[in-house]
Amino acid sequence: MLPPFLPYLLCSSFDGLSFRTPPLDQLIGYVKKFTEAGVALLAFGIVMQIIFGKVVPFVGGDIIGNITAIVATLGAQGLVGLAAVGVIYAIFTGQQK
């Protein structure tokens, strides 16, 4: 037997004269927006580090060094690293509406 809240989370419901967005779709929308904001902040940090060098007070770390370390680690793993890059790429480019 399905829990009584499951249909509410998974499908649109009629509220008077307008359709409400289901909460699960709202949550997915919020996660997408936070991810987009994170990628934008990451790009901003990379540009600032390129312009000002390694010491950028408001960035809070060595972004380029961290990305280089991640890429080196994935590259050292061979086929597993290549698969991980493919999965990460699919996550960031999949199902754009």
C-alpha cells in the first residue's frame, strides 16, 4: 500500500483554478539553482585567482590547485577516472530544460 503523501509529492495537484507545482519538483528546482550558483561562484573564483594570483582574500583557498589535484587523481586512476569524469559530465549536462 502506498503512503498517503506519495501522490502529493509525485504529481501535480489541482488547487482551485490553478495547478500547483509538486513539492518534489520544487526541491529539484532548488537543487538545480544552487548547483548553477555554485558553478558560477567556482568560475568567478577561478577568474579572480587568474587575475590576482594565488592570494585572493575573499575566495578562501587555492581553487586552481584543488581542481588540478582532482584532475591528476582521476587521471592516475585510468579507466575508472575516465568513467568518473563521464558521470560528472553527465550530471552537469543532463536534462537541461
